[in-house]
Amino acid sequence: MTAASPLPAHALVVRNPTPLAADLDGETVVLNLDSGKYYDMNAVGSRIWTLLERPIAVGALIDALVGEFEVQREACEKEVQAFLRELRANGLVDISAPEVFRRRLGVEVRRLTGAGILVDREGNHFGVNQVGLRMWDLLGEAISLDALVEALGDEFDVSSARCRQEAEAFLNELRARGLVEDAGPG
Amino acid sequence: MSLIDVKGAGHEYRAFGLQIRSSLPLPEMLPATGEGEPDACIDCGTVPAKLREAMVVRKRFEAAPGAFLLRIEGVARYLVTGGKRIVVDPERGAHDEEVRLFLLGSALGALLHQRHDLVLHGSAIGDGGGCALFLGVSGAGKSTLALAFRQRGHPILADDLSVVRADRDGRLELQPGYQQAKLWLDSLACVDIDGEGLRRVHRSMDKRALPLGASFLHFPRPVTRIYILRPEERDDVHIEPLRGSDRLAALRSNTYRFRYLESSGSKAAHFRSAAQLARQVPLAIVRRPKDLRLLPELVGRLEADLRTGAGDA
């Protein structure tokens, strides 16, 4: 990822755990203890900061904001891209957009009829349907999103666009829950 | 029965809610009331010119987590450690008043920062069961305004250093400071006090120490209102409530010796208590003309605002 190219929709944004934040009438002030710098965020910036409480993909973040604020998607994307870059430049978030993914070791899978449950090391449960379960199996080896979509399209009767959308959302969910990891550059 | 005082040469005082044992007499502080171990000690001794572990080095001070060194040329060096101890090393021929001026200001301020107290730059007056703070840069009129309120029967809790600390229930309280206020001669004249007979706080400054006497309120009070004073080119007084993140920014810029917090290890604590105070207490900017002709109107407007809390907006 270079500084100039836009962050891809599947790029995962993770808040740096050290900054302190305070909410004042819906406006967030953040102190980065590493640099000693303060950041005053407006209402939209504050909402983004709140949405970043859990790791979230750039695309999911934009979806959420377009649903909440009266804003054109294109304008929103531009603003969010710039804001996230600024957060990253100031060491407030990490953003990673791996090309290849793999399921994390130590996650247990319980198979039921037509569905399954993923259980992480802390004992958190995450229910998945039949397609999700198949994706989980495919993630046993390092695989790109394109390859995932292709494999699923062959096996299930869905359009390629829909398949990509769902696969990406599912993958982001898995990453946000720490069930899937970056398998390095493709 | 012993003829020798086994406690040794120490004076016991209280200020900012702390018991302070000092080998220097500090008439600015109230004498201690209770027995028991002091929270902080002030002693004379040798202070090095540099702090070995310094992470921040400036012209007049050096700082590291838990250690702070202040150098005032012609007066003294001060070493403040662990929020518990100040060692004063006066220069030969230094005046006692000046040694105390920087001890009770910058050095005590650094000690309070180390203790994770919120130290604001301003005066505090009692109002009903609570207190109001007047914050602002030097020359903003904080002490003058406090004295004007004193003339109208309000007690004074603090001058210059206003220390806020949470009580056992987490309620933020202003801790009473010293039983004196420091004012320029012309400011004293504004409140009909002839300062000529009063002690100078510094040889080269026409600032005088005014003992507060019975008007000093030596009990903590919850902070109920904060005003930031801004002298401007204007002819009227305007009170404007602050909202959102501006409230925290105002407390930040009116923190006593904010730059001392750099590398002190207290920045996180400062952030948390300032945010709590900003959330709990109404803050307003008070814009006033630069000269003090409108002082009576200013006091009147603030008294009205204290009653209603509405501001001008």
C-alpha cells in the first residue's frame, strides 16, 4: 500500500491501544501518549473513532457512515480515506490490507447440519452457515479473496458480484474477530 | 520529660489538602492541624545542576518521570521527586522571599503534577456551597477579580495555583491553597487596597503579597463553575459558554506550567481528570476590555451568571 493509492475496501483498521480518548458532548478528544499530541475530532470524526472500537474494514466503515449521515457515498469515501490516513500517520491506528489470508491456529470448529460454530481460544462463539463453513475450510491454506470467490462461485449457485460482496464481508468479520490472519504478500 | 524537641527543626503546614513538613518557615501556608506523617517534605540541601536521567531539557528546567529540576538564576535550584520531596538549594545572597516565590509556585506546582493532581492556573472563590475558578494567562485579571469578589463577601480558596482533586466518591474538589494573594500595585488600587505597606514577592517586581486573613477559605469545595478570562480590544463584557472539545482544550491551555507535564509520567492522569472536570462543570469564556474600568460591571455580570449559568449566548 503506497500513501497515494486509496485504501482498499477490505483493508482492516485497528485502533492503537495506547491513545486515551474522552467524549465531550459527542466530540472526541484523543491523546496519543507516545507522541504527547492531542487531537480534537468533530462529530463525524468522533463517530468514526467510536466505530473503530472493534477492528473494522474500510468498506464496512463507509457503509455505516453513509447509513447514518446524510452524505453521498463518493464524498464520504473521500473524507474517510483522508481521515484514516491521518489517523495512521499519527500512530492512532494500524491499517493492513493483506492479499492472502489463512485461518488462525487454535480455532475450534463444531459442525452441525448445514451450519457450524467457530470457537476461538477465549471460548467466544461465532455461528456460520453452510457457505461460511466452506469458506472456513478453504482458509485452511493461504488463499486470496479472488481465489475464494472463484471457488465458492463454482460450488454454490450465486452471482459472482454477490459472491464477492458476501465473501468479503464474511472475511472482514472473521478478521475483526481475530479468527483469520494475514498470510503475507501473495 | 525532655528538654529537646525530638521532632527536630521542622515546621508543619497544610496546603492543597496536603500535610507538608518544611525546614524553611513558610508563612504563606496555614499551620498543620493533625498529627501523622507528612505527605511531602521540603528541605534545604545540595541540588545538582543537571538531572542525570532527564528526558526533557529546557533552559530553566529538566524533567523525567518522577523527577524535576528547576534552576532560577540568582535565586535557587529546586529538585522535586516522587511527588513527595522538594530539595531547595539557594544561591549565596538570594533573598528568602524570592526563594519562596519559586518554591511555592513552580516547584510546588511540579510536585502536585507528580502527584497526578490537576493543577490549573488561576484563582478560586467560594460561591454558595461550591466554588468558581477564574483561569487565564498572566495579566488576565484572575487575582484582581478574586479580590473584587472578596470585597463582596466571597471567600478566596486559591490564588495562582488552583488544584483540583477527586474526593473519595470521585467528586472533583478545589483544594485550598495559600493564605495570601499576589497582586500588582495598580490591581490592588482597583479594589481600594493601598499596597505600599505590603511585602514585595520579588525585588524587581511591583507585585505584593496580600494576607487573606479571615477571607481565606481553608476547606475543599466542589468546583461548580469555571471562567476563562480574556482581555481584548473591546468596550464591553461578553460571557460565552464553551461546548464540546473546546472545554477540554481550554483546561489544557490553562493548566499551570503545562510544559512540565512533558515526560513527567502524569500526562495520562492529567488528561483523565481534565476530561472529567470538563464534562462535569460548565465553562465559559469571559471577554473583557483590557483596562479595568469595567471591573464593577464584570463582577456584576459574573454574579448574575453564577446565579443562572446562562451566559450571553
